[in-house]
Amino acid sequence: MKTLKILLVMALMIGAFNSAEAQRVVKVYPKRGTVVTTVHKPKIYKFHGVKYRFAAGVWYKPFGRKYVVCSAPVGLRINVLPRGHKIVYVRGKRYYKYRGVYYKKRRSGFKVVIV
């Protein structure tokens, strides 16, 4: 009877562990230079005559009739930081970082900078 209880408890623990494992979400982002035909629900930012698109944490720029994954344009101003950004300090200065892009707080929003 005691071994049956132990086996039942172990089975429940393994089931709970497998259930928690199945709910893990893994995000895969495209590499810079990847060309795509469409960008799903982008936010458009015009900078130096180029209409950059930002969607799901990735920056795109036009490439003919398609789009190519690129780095964020340095100097671009945005109103709202992307969800999931982190506050970091570099040489005592406060920056906001999201997926390798650093933003600096300005009067009217945030500016993409190189750190």
C-alpha cells in the first residue's frame, strides 16, 4: 500500500512537471538581413526619408517591394518604449535597452543611441 502511494505521488509530480514544460514559449527573431514579403501590424516611423517598420520587436526597412530586417536607425525618436525593455546604466548614465537597442530619454519620448 505504501509503495502504491509513493508511485501515485511520483506519477502526479511527473505529470505536473510535463504540463509546466509544455507551456514554455520560445520566441525566435529573424536575423539582420533576412528579407520578408510582409510585416504583420507594423508601427511605421519615417526617418531621413525612409519608412522604417517596427513589429514584434524587430526593425524593418523597405527593400524594393519587400522588407529587410535591419538594426534600429540611430537618432530615431519614438514616443513609447517597446514592451519588455530593461533599464541599464552605462558609465553612470541611464539607458533603456530592448533586444540590443539602446534608447535615451528625451523631452518628447526616447531616442535610439549607440552606447
